[in-house]
Amino acid sequence: MDGAGVTRYAIAKTAGLDHGAMCRFMAGKTGLTLVSVDALADVLGLDLVARRPVRVLPKQKAGRKPRSGKDRQRVEASADPPRERKGN
């Protein structure tokens, strides 16, 4: 964008984006929504192409971290102790 002689402000304004959001994105501090990326692509004369289907993940409850495989195994093992085999 900078090399094309067009300012970030002009691109953001044309795409309908907040200039501050554009600056934070360009600085790598935040991301953009797909709608915003599509608007930018339109202003820049680019087409967005999906390479594979997008999988939407469910939101996690606040304050909970996903369990690692090791933690999950530990919880499963403590919940159901192994049963002893009879008759061998």
C-alpha cells in the first residue's frame, strides 16, 4: 500500500474502515474481520479466494483454557479407575 503512492488513510476511508483500525492492523497489533478484509480487497482490486471450507469453532467459556491431551488423559484416568480382570 505504501509503495503505491496511496495513503493508508485514503484506503481505509474508501473501504469504510476506521483509520485507527487500519493502522493497528498494519502494525500487526490486531486482526481484521472478513468483512473488512473483503472491503479492503475490493478497494485494492483484489479477489478473495477460499482455498478450503472454513470450520467455525465454538466459543469457549470465559476463563477456561482448553485441556491438553496429557491433562485430558489424567482426568479420564482418575474418573474411571481400571477394573481388575477375573478368571484368567
